[in-house]
Amino acid sequence: MSIRELTHFIGGTHVAGTSGRFADVFEPSTGEVQARVPLATRAEVEAAIANAEEAQKVWASWNPQKRVRVLMRFVQLAQDNIDELAALLSSEHGKTIPDARGDVQRGLEVIEVCLGAPHLLKGEFTDSAGTGIDVYSMRQPLGVVAGITPFNFPAMIPLWKAGPALASGNAFVLKPSERDPSVPLRLAELFLEAGLPAGVFNVVNGDKESVDVLLEDPRVKAVGFVGSTPIAQYIYETAAKNGKRAQCFGGAKNHAIIMPDADLDQAVDALVGAAFGAAGERCMALSVAVPVGRDTADRLVAKLTERIADLRVGPGTDEKADFGPLVTAAARDRVHGYIAAGVEEGADLVVDGRGFVLDGHENGFFTGPTLFDKVTTDMSIYREEIFGPVLTVVRADDYEHALRLPTDHEYGNGVAIFTRDGDTARDFVRRVEVGMVGVNVPIPVPIAYYTFGGWKASGFGDLNQHGPDAFRFYTKTKTITQRWPSGVKEGDLEGAHVGDTDHFVIPTMD
Ligand code: NAD
């Protein structure tokens, strides 16, 4: 296989890397290196920021409706090219083609909501807030903003960040994951083809070195991050220290509570898809099943074991595969390390995926589905994010015990409850300390016009991704209090305080 050499995308064109430093991009189902991605120098990142800064002035001067027409054309172009995008994405990430299409599609749904930007960006207006005084507010773009994104959704998450940022009149510098950078580069081409002015959307490939330039440069006004928790926290703190806005989303440990009255077949179906889909490399993957009561637990584990035996693991191109390989050998070895730790810590290993080998793909980064029973809260396989096809079962004595588990866990991204009882579901939804909740829905990723965000160690910052929060994050509000003296009749100002000649008194509106 010839190895492709990837680039950056700066100022509307592909730019070869000059650092001499590269990262390998693998084909996870064969284990072969298929491309090399350059890791940017400080000067390359600064060139992207400078291009973005220039281009943003023009872009922000376009009226909002003209801007969203570009996004509308982009959605159409991406839809027209979705097969190519999905194949490219699958070949670097390893997820199945239908799953890769979903990755692109969920990103485009956010852009579709951004087509309403002219409405979402409207300010407020109060006529005659004081005598002859009107007060209004406007939302203005921040300028240049940056996105730093993870490997597991190489289309969706860059689009979740870029859509609202661009619709609000900002220019964007994306630093995608170095493990699957080809789709972000392709998205940059499609933005340009859709009519986005050159320099408004840039891609710099790199590692910590390029991220640190984005975090330090005063021209970057906001940073949106998605990835693991330690890096999310680092980026949040560093960006804040440098006076930038930051929203940083981290790791997860998502629980599914299975009540004794749940439709067990439906719950098992949901669990198998949510735990093992995309080889568990989803921040909303369900990695902890919490059956309530011994009988529920015994029945659940028996049914899960049966269903797991039917799962098909294969390359992303296998139309019948339920899930594909892990992204890298390091990711696979890390998952295997957790399985060994679980055994060491005394959990009951019901299904062991470590021995899985696929004929003809012996060097692929595959791991079979793995199931642990009788996991306890002190074990590392419960406390830490594994990010692989491993489902752990923690048996709960009763509902209150089950509710405490996700509530007390360090992470708080997603959670689900399976029950037929409305009272229990309502109580759970109101009391659980987690940002996104599903009731008989395994992966409660909110639809694009609501916001997405986890609590506790799963999210740092006070505004969520997409939905109305995204427009607040990517704009600054200006509030104007104005009076036009010629509009005030003689005598109108009697008793009014705003604009009084005494400028040392705080004006009031009574
Ligand atoms: P990661 O933290 O390793 O990398 C994320 C990004 O940060 C990449 O662009 C990477 O190049 C960069 N990065 C890595 N190390 C860095 C460092 N030391 N300094 C600065 N930048 C650095 O995450 P990943 O492995 O790509 O993605 C998987 C993680 O992302 C999981 O923890 C998953 O739960 C999380 N995730 C969270 C959400 C969410 O919305 N909460 C969504 C998707 C993924």
C-alpha cells in the first residue's frame, strides 16, 4: 500500500507540513500505515490564525442570511458526497460504514439547525425603558475561534463546533485528531466549494505543540474541546488563564439501570448496541449495566451472554459487521490491560474478547465483545473509562442503590433507565446527577436543536454544545442604552434620571 502524505488546510488551500514531524494514520482493520499526517510547527499554526483573522473580517461583514446560504450549500455537498466521506472515515477510524454515515449525518443535522442563525442571532429591544430611552442588545462574533477534537467522531464533532461558530460570523481553526485527519481535511474542501471565503475554515494537524499555540495566541478568542478528561481539564484551565472562553467535554462512564419491570428483551437489545457499537469508542456508550435485584441480574446476564455470542466483528467494509476494530494497537492494548485488571480485581469475566482473531485480518486492531459480571465500585474497570467493547455489570440491591451509582460516579455524561413505571422514570430523571438521560432510550444524544453536554468530570465550562447554547458561546453580547435628544419633548425629562447632568449618580429607570 502506498502511504499518502497529508497536509494542513490554511487560507483555502492544502499546505504541506514543514516540521519534519509526522504521525502515522492506520487502517485499523489491517494494522497497516495508510497515511502520514504532519504535526504543525508554531509558525504553521500562527499562519492559520493570521489567515483566519483576515478572512473573518470579510465573513462577519456578510449578512447572516448570506452566510447561512453557504452552510446550506455545504450540507447539500456533504450529502452528495456522503458515501465517499463515510468510506474515508471508516478506513481511518474502523467503524462500520453505516455508523460512519451516521457520524457525518449527526454533524450535518447541527449545520441544518445553524441555517436558523439569522433568527438565533437576533438581539433584544425594549422601547422607552426610560424617558426617551431605548435599550437593545446585539450578538457579535468573537473573531477567530479554535476547535480541538477527538478521533471517535472525526466528522460530527468538528461540524458541531464549526457550524454555530461560522454561522455566528467567526473564523475557525480546527485541530482534529491526528489519528483520523482525512475527513476534516475533506470537509475543509467542501466548505470552500460551498462558497466559504478562503481562510474562514482552516485545519492544522498536530499534537500538544500546536494545541498550545492555539491556547496561547491572543488572537484566538475561544476554544471548544472534546476528548479525554485530563486533556479537557488542561485545556479549560490554560484557555481560561489566557483570557479565552472555553467549553471542554471529557470522558464518560455511562450507566444503564434495568428495573425488574423493564422489557428485558428491549433492554438487552439496547445494551448490546450501545455497549459494543463502534467498538465502545463512543462517549455515550453504555459501559455499565445496573440490574436491580438478583433475579433481574441473573436473567440479564444470561440474555446478554446469548446475544453477545451472535455479534459479528469485522472490518468497516463488512456490511454484516456489528462493529469494527479499535482505532490503534495502543487503544486495543489499553482495553486488554483493563480486562486483565478486571480479572485481577476479582470481577467475574463472563465473555473474554481478548482472544478474538479475524481470518485474513490477523494484524487488525480487533477485540471481541467482553462482559464482566459482579463488578464492584472500587474496581478500576468501574471507576475508569475503558473506551472499548467491554460491558460491566454492577448488581444493585434496590432502586435507591442503582440511582446512587451514576449520581456518585466521577463522570456524568449520559445515563439510561429501562422501566415500564412512569413514577420511577420521573423520579430518576429528576434526581440523577448526569447531563443527558434516556428513558428506555440507550444513547440519549440530544437532537441538534437541544444542547449536548455532560456534568462533573465529563464537561468543563458553563455552556453546552449545539442548540441555543452554541450561539451564546460563539458570540459576545453588547447592550446599548440610547437616547436621541431630538425625540424627547420639552418637559419629558422632568424627574427622569438617565442622562441627568449629574454623571456621578448611577442612573435608574424609574
Ligand atoms: P484525547 O484527549 O486523546 O485527544 C483529543 C484531542 O486532544 C486530539 O485532538 C488530540 O490531538 C489532543 N491532545 C491529546 N493530548 C493532548 C495534550 N497533552 N495536550 C493538548 N492536546 C492534546 O481524546 P481521544 O482519544 O481522541 O478521544 C476519546 C476521548 O474523547 C474519550 O475520553 C471520550 O469519552 C471523549 N469524548 C467525549 C465526548 C463528549 O462530548 N463528552 C465526545 C466524544 C469523545
